Amino acid sequence: MNVYIHLALAYLKKQRGRTIALVLGVALAVMLVFGSNVIFESQSRNQLANIYKMYGTYQGIFTNLNKDLTEKIKNDKDVSKSAVAANLGNLVTDNGISMILNSTDKDYIEMSGYTLIKGHLPNKQGEIVLESQALKKMGLKEKLGETINFKIKKEYKDENGLNQIYMENKSFKLVGILDKPKQYYEGYYSLRGFTYFKEGENNVLPDNLITYEEIVKLKSNANLSGKLNQIRERYNIGRQDYEVNSQLIAALNDFSAQSTNAFTYQFNILIVITAILLIYNMFNISLIDMIKQIGMMRAIGSSKKQVRLIIGFQSLFILIIGLVLGLLMGIAFSYFGIKLYSFVSTNIDVSESSVYISMKNVWNAVKVGALTVIVSSIIPIWISGRISSIEAMRKSDRSGGKQRNRGYHKFIKKISGITGEMAYKNVWRNKWRTIIIVVSVAMAGYLFINDIAVVNKESLISAMSITITNMQDNDFKLSFGTNTEPYFTGYTNDDVKAISQIEGVKKVGTKVSMIGFLESDVNDLDNDFKKYNGISNTNKNVETTIEVKGYDDDQLQGFKKYIDKGYMSSLNNSSDKYPNAVVYNYYYDILNNHKLEGIRKDLNVGDIITIRIPVAKGDKITYEEQNVRVGALLKQEWIFRGDSTRGRYMEVILPQKYLMTISGKSTYEQISVQSKPGKDTYVYNRINKILENKPFAEMESKLSYIETYKNFGTRKLKSDFLIVSLILLIAGMNVYNTLKTNLLIRTNEFATLRAIGMTAKQLKSMIIKESIIYGLLSSIIAALIGGYRVYRFYKMLNEDYSHGFGATHLPQFKFPVIPILLYSAIVIVICILSSYVSAKKVEKLNIVEGLNITE
Amino acid sequence: MVILKTINLSKVYGKGENKVHALKDININVEKGEFLAIVGPSGSGKSTLLHLLGGLDKPTEGTVEIDGVDIYKLSEDKLAIYRRRNIGFVFQQYNLIPVLNVRENIEMPVRLDKKIPDKEYIDDLIEFLGLTERQRHLPNQLSGGQQQRVAIGRALAAKPSIILADEPTGNLDTKTTDEVMNLIKSSIKKYNQTLVLITHNENIAQSADRILSIVDGEIQ
Ligand SMILES: Nc1ncnc2c1ncn2[C@@H]1O[C@H](COP(=O)(O)OP(=O)(O)OP(=O)(O)O)[C@@H](O)[C@H]1O
Ligand SMILES: [Mg+2]
């Protein structure tokens, strides 16, 4: 036994270069798997902790509920914890800030992630707590005891099922201040206030207007979105009355992912396969070196088993060293990788996560390392017990098998001369060894070619992102956030003028918009739509939410291409009895089948529809009925490329002037701005100045959307290229060691060639050409798999976007020639470098010495 | 006419303790068209001499002149070119290129010279070697005698003026030895070539024009 261990170690020592390659192969694979798992686990822990602080612990929210329903949800089989608060409408300030007013419920406040930083929760009528951010936006100091005046606005459905607005003045005494982390307010958020409320004793709202909101946490974290949607369907709650805590759900999904997400999993597989190819090849090559000794040992009486023990012990040794090294390197990798990469799903900054190493991840890495070594050494171990078969293998190594003279042989002869022809023949001496190194080098091409072809391509970014396509030709869109009341905010004609006068502004467009309702006979509505919105058939007449809007003429001209039936110009037609409208009759089902579907059955040009739109009278708002004629219908594609609500509501476009007159609105909801090329940044800064004293004015910028996308792309490129270089490193070691051995065992042949008159230059050129052929073969394989992957990407893109959004004129697949050439160049350089040192040695070969080496 | 000439040719392997004086002050002249046999005990320096005659190694001292050209004054590449045009080697181990078939092996020196092999001549040569049926075969599909015939073919392909053979029949049985020797002899007659051949075979040595005996690196 001892003698075998001794022999095993002696060989590892003698073949030092190969041993280093073996150990490094295992270590790099372990490092990557372990490191990426550790980074992912640390980051997802950190992410979840942050998300809890920012978005609370609840997973979904249901709104517009009655008391009974809150009880049912509370006792639902899937719900583990819930909290209920009354919805008392919105608090609206004079400058148009609007926030949701809830009843005080300690659980609700806690599950929503608020911390009370000052004062106490309301315990008397008329007391209120507000977010620190709200006070800041309102321009108030954080002074407890202060009385603050608001309007209370509550949208409700009357006994006939008609939507109505309740609006009254009301003042509250500030008794406490809530807060959330700063990061939360940098993203999308809606403000809330909490007041004292007791059923039957309230003086905030008439009792019959009160609805309830319930936030829930489920028993199991598996399939959260699906389960929550099932609850919604179970109680027939409409789409508009339901929202998931999407950030939390993403964080929980990350957290509960087995070890890593699919994203990194794919890399781990690639790297492990490359390592397996390396180790397998190295062991096989070792066998060639050890063959004489093994033969001798068999001759003096070693059993097959004992011979196999030698290789077995070698692989065990390599595994142990590789594992220890890999784990250490993995820890080091984690420390720097955690800052460099973000493997989590949300945009939360996790670069400051502390490294968390769990036994589970260590164990995982050990398993991966062991699997890699076992899979790759099992065949060599088995073969080592059958020397006769090794000899056969070696024989085949020295000859070319059956000779075939195919057409391409002649071609190669022609273009690369005798040395090229020899090189080509040599490459195929050991088919398997060639295939293995060619495949291992091609491995990274899959990622590389796809990334270069697809990631951060400007044309693709702007074609794929609905946020960007919805910008149309505009560089900026100015609007107001969710925390505003549209009737008390808006852009004035002065604002429009000021923006038009900014140097570099090419075009300014205006849009008036408001939320209104469509009156329908319940039978006229699409069935799926009804189910989606929780509409039952009990009432004959139903109201569904729509966006009513008006654009300036210039923008309307630009929208002409989205007309499906009818004419955009019908909007200017004043001879009709009713005003004409352009209607978008589709909604996007974001919860179930992710498709565009119709809303009103059989809606045609010429039909008269009844809508209700908000009309301002004094400081009150009421909904008023209005008949309009469908003058044109918009194509499905509008959702994707138009100024759409992204499928949330039906859209009704009316003549702008007319809409402003009947609604009494004098300001615009949205201003769109086109700037002259190169002026974007300047215009952006100037507009920002104008928006400074409008608390919730928001500006979307095409440039910053593209930037965001690119940042995401760059993040992906960064981590992908790490993987690509690791794979190429491992594959490079494989090529280097294999080529070295291939050349070493041919010393005698090289000497012969020199003796019969091959010059040293020709010999070197033959060897370099051999390595170029390896590179070319790898490039071909990489081109095929990379090309296929890019093709699949485009196919998926086209299918998804044309089915999902009815989008046309999507970017079409083009064979990624440049990425393939780039990859080929890299691969060929690696192959040439790998053989260069050996080639140099062969060039200096002493002919006589070479002739004397017979085995 | 002297075609091959050595002047004070010496070869020392190794240094210090391990110094081996493989050749000492060899002076020989070989006439054009001559068949010179070299004999001597194992380790006496026969191969060393042959290698130096063919420009495969560097002498420690002395010169080798072929047709009046001091071959070791040529650059490495020039020497290689010189070899493929003027010298044909035949080795005891045949030393064929395993990935090339019979015809390709034979054409090799011509192809290395970036010339297109003269098809008729190669056809003749292959027929002369009795390998016509085998020209598409790979070396490992041939017997030892056949392989050595291929090696001879390779040595003749470029119509060199000198053939250097190191125990070409060392691995062959008596019958095959006779066949191979007959081939070599009829070839040098046909093409008027000079042959320097190392052998342990008394009969072969006797059939040479001249026998050179080497012992301990010195001509006896
Ligand atoms: N590369 C070398 N390094 C050291 N010594 C060498 C080397 N090559 C040959 N020798 C020595 O030089 C001497 C002559 O060797 P050579 O091969 O010329 O003998 P030989 O006459 O051809 O013998 P054989 O009949 O066995 O082939 C021997 O003593 C040999 O050991
Ligand atoms: Mg010898």
C-alpha cells in the first residue's frame, strides 16, 4: 500500500506542471462555485434585511375591501399573519400633495416597515402621524402638536354602483412622526398618514364611505406571487385593488433560492465542465507517461486494483489540495467580489454586505469539487487497470488510423502548404484529446459571443425596454408622481413657455389626462376582463376605470401610425353630434397570461360610448357623464410604442381643447420635450431648475433609462467576463499541457523531419499551425453555439414582444460575425501562446539526440 | 572525384568526468559513386560519424566537405535545405512519419523543398520499391521490410547524390535484408549515387567497394 502512495506522489512531483494544472483546475472550479454562492447568500441576506426595513414584512395588499372580506382573508388557509386598516381616503394639501389616510393599527404600521421616530401613535379623535418625508415635501417643520389643514378626498361607489368623490376640509393635530430608510424615498413610494379611528365614532368620513385595506404575510414562501393571486381570485378582488410587495417578494425569492440563482448556476455548470475536461485530459496524459512503469508493475505482480490505486490516490490528493486551495481562494474572491458584483434581483445596493459563510455552502463546494474529480478521473482510473488497452490507445496516438483523402485535404494542402497539411493531420492523431481541448476552449464562447452580440446594444435596448419605447421621440417627459392630486397640480402654460424657451429644446408637447370611467352593459365586457377586475354579473351597468386624455396636434400627428381603424383626423371633426374619440380597447394581463386582451366586445368606429370624467367646480370635483363617438381605434402596439398606461386602463383620447373646457382643467399632466442632439444634459439641468419648487414633479429621461439599462448590462458583462476568463484560464491550462505532451512524444519524429531536410522554421511553423487549427476548430464550435444562442434570443424576443405587446418591426437576428471574430482571435491567441514555449524548444532540438529518443 | 571529405573530424560528448571522445581526428575521402561500408564494434562511433557526414550534428573539431562545400559553415536553415536536396538518410528504425501514407512519406523531402513532386519519377520509384499496391497505406499497416523500403524511397525521392544509411537492415531477417540491399545497390547504380552504409553484417560489408573499420572513434 505504502509503495503505491509513494509512487503516486512521486509521479505528481515529477509531472509538476501537470499537477499544478490539476490542482488549479479543481481549485478554480471550487473557488467560483463557493465564492459565488457565498456572495449570493451574503448579498441576499443583506438585501432582505434592507428590504424589510424599507418595504416592511407584508407580502401583498388588498384594498377596497368590506369588513367581512377582511375577516375571510385573515382566516384564509394560506395567510399566516395579516393586519387591517381602514382607508379614510386621501389627505390633499393646498399645493397638491396627496397621501393615503389610514386608521391607526399598530400591526399595520409595523408590517409596513415604518418606525415612529417622534411622539406617539394617535389615540384620540383628530390626532395624526405623518411621514417625515411628507412634512418635508409639504414644507413643514417636524413640530409635534401643530395643527395641519387638509382636504379629505375619498373615491367611493354609491348605491347605484357609480363612482363618486367625497371632498371636505379637515384639520388634524400632528402627534407623531414616522420614518423609513433614506433609500426607500429614492425609489417609487406612496405616502401615508395614520389617524385615530373607531367604528361608529368617527368624524373623518361618513361611515358608509369607509373601506378597508389588508396586508398579509403567507405561511409558505414558495410561489408567493402565485399564491397571493390565488387569494385575490378566491375572493373575487379586482386587479386594481391588489398589489404585491414586489421588492420583498424578489428578495425572498433570492433568499430562499437553494444556493444561487439560475443566473450564477449556469456559470457554475460551465466552469465545472471545463474543469472536468481539464482533469480528464491531464490524467489521461499522465497515463501515457506512466505506462511503462505500470506495465512493469503488472509484470512483477501488482493487481489491477493496486495499479488503479495509484491514480485513485493521485486524484484524492489533488482533490484535497484543490479543495483547500479553492475554499481559501473562494473566501478571498467573496471579499472582493461582494463589492464588485451584485447577484441579487433588486436594485438595492448590496456592496456593503458582510461576508457570510454557511456550512451549507462549504459543503456544497466540497461536493462540487469531489464530483468534478470523480467524474473526470473515473475513466482514467479504470483504464489504468487495463494496460493492454492503454497500449492500444497509445498506438492509435502514433498513427492516423485509416487514411482518407477528402476534398478538403487538397484544399488545405493548397492554402497552407506542406507544414499546414502536416499540422492538420497531426491535429487528428488523437481524436478524443483534440475534441476535449477544442470543446473546453469553445465553452466560454457561448457566453462571450452572446454578450457581445446582445448586451448593451443600443438598438436592442431601445427596442426592448417598454419604458424607453414609451418615450417615443421625446427625450424627456415631465409628469407628477403618485403622491399628488391631479386637480391641484399640473404644468401651467407659463411652464410650457419657460421650457420652450430653453436653448436646445426642439419641441414641446402637452397632455391633459385624468382618470375617468367607462359605462358599460355588463354583457358588453370581455369575460376575462371581468374576471381580472373582479366584476360580477349582479349589476347590469358597470363602471370601469379609463384614462381620458388630450394631446396637442403635433403629438397626435405622431400617433397616426398607431391607428388601426378610423382616422386620427376625426378628432377635429366638429360636425358630429358627439365629440370623436380615439380609443385603445386593450388591457394587459400582468398577473396570469401576460398578454394583451380586449376590453369591450365588438367596439367599432362609429359606436357611441358613455364615459364619466372628473369636473372641477370651485374646490370640489365631481364625475359627469359624457357621450363620445369612437372616431378611431388604436393598434395593440400602442401599449408598447405609444404614450400608454402600459395596459393598465382603457384609454380614450379626446380633442385637447374640448377636454380642458368640459373638465375645467387649465393645467397639463404631462409635458414631453425633444431636445437638439447633444443638448440633453443642458436641457435636463435647466428643466430641473424649473421643477425645483414643485414637490412631486417628476422627469423621465430617455438618456437615463438607457443609462440604467446599460448599468445593468455592464453589471452582467462584468460578471460574465469574469466567468469567461476563468473558463479560458482553465481551458488554456488544458491546451498548454496537452500540446506540450503532444509535442514531447513526437520528439523522434521531429528529429527525423529535420534530418530529411525540414528547416527549423518549417518545423516551428508546423507546430504553430497545429495550434491555430485547434483555435479555429474551437472558434467554429463557439460560433455554432454562440450563434445559436443569439438566434434563440432574437426568436424569444420576437415571440414575446409580438405576442405580449403586439409589437411589430422588432430587431431581427443577424449572425453575430464580429463577436465570433473577436472570440476566434482570443482563442487563437491562447492556442498559439500555449504552444509557443514548446514550439521554441522543438525549434532548438538537437537532431541526433531526438533520433536517439525512440519511445 | 572526391565527393565527401572529412578533415581532422572529432566529436566529444559531455564535459569533465563524463567526457566521451566519440570520434578522434577522422580523415576520410569518399569517391563519387563509391559504396563505402563502415563497420566496428558497438559504441565505436559509427553513427556519430554518419551523423556528422550528414550535417545532423556539429563536430567538436574538424570539417566535413561535400562537393567542396564546408557544410558546417552553412547556416542551420541552409544546411537543412542542403540535406533535403543532396543527402538521403536511411535509419535502422525506419523513422517514417506515422500520419503520412507511403506516397506522402516518400514525397516528403521534395515537398519540404516547396517543389511539386515529379509524378512519373515517384511512380517509377514506388514501382521500383514494389510498393505500388501499398502507396495509400499508413506506415503502421506495413511490415518492417516494407517500411524500410519506404524509407529508402524517401531517401531517393529528391535524387540526392549521397545516401547515408545507419544499419538499414538491422531489424530485418536475412531474406528481407537481401531484398533491401539489392534495392539500395540497384538504385545507386541507376542514379549514380554515393553510398555510405553502417552495418554489422559481414556479407553486406564484403559487397561494398571499400570497408572502413572504426574502433574507439578511430579508423583502423
Ligand atoms: N548524446 C551523447 N551524449 C554522450 N555520449 C554519447 C552521445 N551519443 C553517443 N555517445 C557516445 O559516443 C560513443 C559513440 O556512439 P555511437 O552511437 O556513434 O556508436 P555506434 O558505433 O553507432 O554504436 P552502435 O553500433 O551500438 O550503434 C558511445 O560511447 C556513446 O556512448
Ligand atoms: Mg550506431
